[in-house]
Amino acid sequence: MSKTSDSVPLNFQYRKEAEMLERSTEFYQQMKSRRTVREFSAKSVPRAIIENCLRTAGTSVSGANLQPWHFAVVSDPAIKKKIRVAAEKEEKLFYEEKAPQEWLDALAPLGTDANKPFLETAPYLIAIFQQRFGETADGGKVKHYYATESVGIATGMLITALHEAGLASLTHTPSPMAFLSEILGRPRSERPFLLLVVGYPAEDAEVPDIDKKQLDEIASFH
Ligand code: IYR
């Protein structure tokens, strides 16, 4: 393989197969306990924990390693309120006018509606932005490859890291989300990707009684 940039040793950690089996089983059990939460406690969360989870998201694979993401972390109550007001305006339109019946039927088991009090209750909102292109030091444009896939993977890693740290999250997608760019002053080169609500669940939080597909439903071996 030709190498055009400097390289360093990989430092791959080989493990015994028995240990690999145990670790993968344990990690599966841990991730299986993750649930999307819609009722949040106002209990504060140290920022250092959020920072570590964001560092983990930042280790994600990305097209040409261009890391086309930005995470805007909101804890200021005034900004959270602005986001709630704007999101609820969009959600009201969605639930009352825009959403086809088929979509509303699909959402019925989740019990969602246009009210989003968690946008103010939860200690953190993480607005995730996808950078359409990057910028060089002299203001030139750098094309981003597979930006949507890259940001999706980084978001998955963030959700995983938050769960592993002991926090709950909600992937919230008010649509359209242009208000996030405006409220958070993000450049036009970035598109809002997802709003992650982060904190502890409310003490009496309940979740829908829904399941994940079995392995034979999601995978085939050839
Ligand atoms: N954005 C709306 C609707 C919604 C859509 C999907 I797809 C969900 O999995 C859940 C909700 C809302 O947040 O209520």
C-alpha cells in the first residue's frame, strides 16, 4: 500500500476469544437497557461528563476524516426556552396539519404530541449540525464526503457514550429545524441534523412497551 502521509503503528489490542465473547455479551446487555426517554428530571449533570461523551462522538469514523459535525450544547434556560417555543410551533403544525394519518398511526405507540416540556426541563440540549462543507484557513471551501452518514455514526456514538455514562437521551427531530441555526447562530454552511435532549429521567418516567427485532430479523449470514 502506498502511503502519502506519515503513519504510526496501529497499536491494536488483541484479546482472547473467550474474553471477546464475554465483553460483547456484556456490552450488548448494557446497550439493550438503553431507552429513549421523554420525561426528564431537572437534576443537573456535570459538564465534564457531557464533554467526555462529546469527545467520544468526535472519535467517530467520517468520510475522508473530515469530521463534518458541530455539537452546540445548550444549558442556558433562556436559550432552552427559545428552542422549546420554536420547536413546539413546528410540532403543532406537524401534528395538526402536516403529518399524514399513516405517520400519526406509526407514532401512536410512542404517545408523542406537540408539547415538548423536556426542552426546558432537561439540563442539556445538544443540537447536532452537519457541515455541508468545511473551511480552509484562508476561507476556501473543502468538500465533505458522506457527511450524513458520518454525522449519523457520530450521533450514534454520542448516544452510546451518554448511556454508558449513566445518562438518558431523546433524539428529537422537530421538522423543519432551521430555527436551531438561527437561535444558536450557526453558519449557513451547517444544516441542523438532530436535537439530542440529555439528562436524568424523571423519577416516575415511563416508556412505551415496545421491543427490538430479533437477530434473525435484522441480519443474514452468507
Ligand atoms: N418530531 C415529532 C414527531 C416524531 C417523529 C418520529 I419518526 C418519532 O420517532 C417521534 C416523534 C415529535 O418529536 O413529536
